[in-house]
Amino acid sequence: MIEPMLSVRRGAQAVEFYKSAFGATEEFRVEAPDGAVVSKLVVDGAAFWVADESPEHANFSPETLGGSTVRIVLVTGNPDALFARAVAAGARQVWPVADQEYGWRVGRLADPYGHHWEIGKPLEPS
């Protein structure tokens, strides 16, 4: 099992964004006195972690780095609806959901914290 941890600025706000955008549920949370959080979120059985960046531990957000080296693929039964929900919650469309020649229906968006998500599903063989 792999559960990625996303480093962000404004961790508590990011947790609320992922709940709103993807319907994530929060399974675990630690909050420091300064407001920094570490939270485990789950979307359709897939877990990921969100934590405030901590440069002193070499954990940097995409905002600090000017981009990210990772894209997250979120597989869902209805990518159009989830994509629209995420955009309505504040994500920015990079490219719209569409059928791709390689057999997926997928779109790409950037969340307000600099992480890129490809939201899609495999197409049924024709």
C-alpha cells in the first residue's frame, strides 16, 4: 500500500478543500499549537496525507518550489462530475475531461495548493 503525503501551505484550509472538492473523509488529524496539521484523508477507499510544509525537515510545498514533481491520478466512476465539483470548490482546470486515444476518460486540474490531479477512468473496450 502506498499513501502519498502532500506538503502544502495552509494545511487546515487544504484539508477542507479536499473534503469539499473530492468528498474526502478525514480519518486522522494532529494539529500543532501553531495551527500546522497532519491529516489522513480518504477518497473512495484511497488514502493520502496532507501536512503543512516544514522546510526544516525538507518538506516543501509546490508553492515554495514553483511546481510539483508529482501528479496524482484519481480514478472514479464519474470523472466529469468529480472534476466539476473540484473546479467549483476552487481548483483550476489544466485540461478538460475528455476521451483519450489511449483508452481513458480523463481531465487534469491544479488544486489551490499547487498539486496537479488527473481525474478519470478507463474506458470500456469497444
